[in-house]
Amino acid sequence: MTSVDRSWLRMESPESPMMIGVVLVFDEPISLVRLRHVLEERFLHFRRFRQTVTQIGDRTYWQDDPSFDLDNHIQVIALPGKADQDALQNMASDLNSSPLNPYRPLWQIHYVDNYQDGCALIVRIHHCIADGISLVRVLMALTDEAPGRHLHSVPRVEYHKETRWERLRRAARELRHSAATGLEQLWHFRKSVQEKPTYAFKFLRTSGQIGMECAKLALAPSDPPTLLRGSLTGRKRVAWADPLPLKEVKDTARALKGTVNDVLMTAATGAIHQYLIDQNETPPDCGIRVAVPFNLRPLRQPVETLGNQFGLVLVPLPVDVACPRMRFRQVQDHMNRLKRSWQAQVTYSLLDLFGKGPDILERRALNLLSRKASAVLTNVPGPRKHVYLAGARLSQPMFWVPQTGGIGIGLSIFSYADTVQFGIIVDKNLAVDPARVMDAFSQSFADLQSAAGKPGTYPQVERRRAAASL
């Protein structure tokens, strides 16, 4: 196991299960026989999903599960009562509060039968297996672009179990490769200095910038106390909003001369602002920070490559600003500044360092860093068109990321088929109602649209306005 993945494994605690939770809603039932066939031929093609975590002393590694059985990872359930969205959210809340079995491969799928004339899948995957970008690639490998397309079998790779002598030879090769790479980098540095005298100054400037980012992380003050922070119990509640039309988001971004990400981050900021106001709490003058994953994965990396390859950046959110336009400009300035910084690379290197060190060092560092943010906010791009799993069309996907240390709120943004999905997961001990935050997000986006001169027809806002008029 890589040291970064090991860091995410060791973040597991009773208060913060390190699982990525996913809900996939389909507009028609899925044949269980066909679903099993897809999982056997495509999902299990990724070797990691057939492996358990083994720890011997200070070593942590992946090991093929000799007693692997797909039936241990697929459960069929039905929702109680009306089997509506509230019931599905309650079921997802229960499952996201329950840790995975550490003695089996760290994933689980619950098939929800008869949900809104279709079905739903509630998926839980431990964060040490993969990050959000990796899991989107897994989703694409499981699905088809048309319902009638015949399932294609992905050739399974047979892995040879290494002997001790083979492991030693591989370690020696890796050591030689690392030494050769180091010498090659040193030669390139020497050549660059000789050919371009300014190269050394650029190198020193970059090193100084990285050092400054380390200092900023260490010296940044703790986030102000709000109802978003508090002691955690590990009991989670989840909710999601109606999908946003991606076209309306793009129109708003174009009118404000920003990006889609700027608009969505501003909508999330406005949602927190409005929720604090509704709860009679004055938003802190300095705003709050959220930890945002920043992808460091090469775009052309093989699909089979899982694991975690991202850093975290602390993004200030001006939740104290009431004007949507001013809020947008401040968020845009913060995002542009962070894009030019080395903060993501620094935090990734810290995770790599923590994974190689003692557990107590990682715990203390995470507790220190988690005090500097009030929530985790993830924005992951998904498929641009509707996809089909085992012949059924995926109508709405949602996901939630785990939180680290003392952070108890996770906000997620996921683009899919010309829509944007927004979800939230909250520790039950915090005084935060996830459904009301979703309403506030809807209203925040509508306010930003109006400020940009692009009023839209977002259904959740229309329902709220109708209820208010009654």
C-alpha cells in the first residue's frame, strides 16, 4: 500500500469512518443476475476490490482474499413506509454511519428494490482504495452509453504471487531506478544552470514559495467557532438537492465572467451564509475555510490505476458577505490565488510523510489541520451524457466524501449528464439540518442567477417560492 493510501486508512475513527458514500438512482429495476455479471466481469477486474488490508508490524499491504465471495458484498434491501426520497436518505445515513468490515475487501453495495418505479444502489468504498477521480473512472468502466449494448467482458488480469526472492529483486530494481532518476535530475539541473543562468533563481524562488505554503498552513489560525463545528459522534445524516441544469450554471458563469466552479463554490458559500442567518447566528466576519481536494493525477493515467493522488487546499469562503455579486468576486479571487499556489502539492507530500511515520504523528497533525477548516467540499466531474448500468439508465448520482479529524460536514458537487448534483453529509451531533442546507443552496444559486441577470427555473426554488406564497 502506498504511504498516501495508508494515511487515509489510518484516519479511520469511530467519529469519522473513512468511506466514500455513493447513491445511484435508476429509472427502472436492474436484474440482479445482470448486475452480478457486470460486477464480476468489470468491477472485479480492478484487483483492489478482491483484496483485504493486511498489517504486520509497521507494514501495511494489499493481499488477495482467498475466501472472496461476491455475496458478502451485495445486499438486497427495501425501504420502509412510502419508500420516498426521505426514506432513501435515511437508509443512506444509516449505512454511512456504519464502518466496513475490516476483514474483507473494503467495499459494500446495497441494492434498494422498488424505489420510485426503479431502483437504487447505495455503495460504500473505503477512501484508502481510491479517490473521487478514480471512482468516476470505475463508474465509466461499469456503464454503457446505450441500454441495448451487449455487455462486454473486460479481460481479467491474472496476477502471479511473488516469491521472497522476486520481491527482493523488485526492490533492488526500484532502488536502482530511484538512484538513476536522482542522478538524471541532478544532471538536468546542472545543465539548466549552465545554459540558463536564471534557472537557479527560478528554482530558488519556487523552493521559497513551497516553504511559504508550509508556513502558511502551520501558522493559519483556527476557524472561528460556529454551529458548523463541535464534538462528533460518527452518526451521519445525508441529503441532496434537485439537480441543477448545467446550462443555467454556465450561463451564470459567463454573465459573471467566471468559471462554473466559481459559481458552484459561491452557491455553496451563499448556502452556508443563509443557513447561519436562518439559525439566528451571525456569520463570522473573517468567513470560514473549507478543505477542497485538488487533483494531481495525470490525465492520461491508465484506468486500472486506483489509489489517492490529490492534495488539499484550504479555500476561504466569505460567508459574511450578503451581496451575491461581491461574494462571487471574493470566491473567484481566492480560487485564482490557490490555483497558482503549491498548497496542494505540499499537503500531498505531508500525507505521504504521515503514511511513512508513526500513527500518533499523523493523528496530531490531522487534529491541528482540521481545526483550520469547518467542512470538506469536493467537486468531481462525471459523465457528460446519461449512462446505463446493466441496461438501466442512471438518472441521478450522489456521493459524499469522508471528513478528517474534527471536521463533521462534507459538501459534494458532482456533474452528470448536463446537470449538477449537490449533496451534504453531516454529523448528527452538529446543530445542522442537511435538508435545510439543501434548500439554502437552491436559494443561493437562484440569488446568484438574479444578480447575474440570468433568472432560471430551478424546480426546488420554484417549490419553495410556492410554499412561501401559501
